[in-house]
Amino acid sequence: MIHDRGDTVKPLKKSISITLDLPILERIQQLAEQEDRSISSYINQVLKAHLRSLEEP
């Protein structure tokens, strides 16, 4: 679902809580920092890419 905020259109977001293995979290933190992103933004980007890859023939 998309929410229109004036001239900017952003997807709606929902806050959740997840549990990650510590080595995975540490690596995600490193990668997010390298891209100057929040952990949440980085995880969202990775999950979007994964979901797109599942749709490919």
C-alpha cells in the first residue's frame, strides 16, 4: 500500500520485533554502516531484493 504525503509517495511501514543470531546482526550492522543506512532500511532493502529474486523465472 502507498501513502501520499504531499509530493512524496512512500510505502506504509509497520514496526515489528525480530530476533536475529548475533553474528548475522553484527554483519548487517557493518553492511548498513558501509551504505550509510539504518539497520531497518538495510534489512528492508535486502528483503525486497530477495522477494524480487523469488519472482524471477
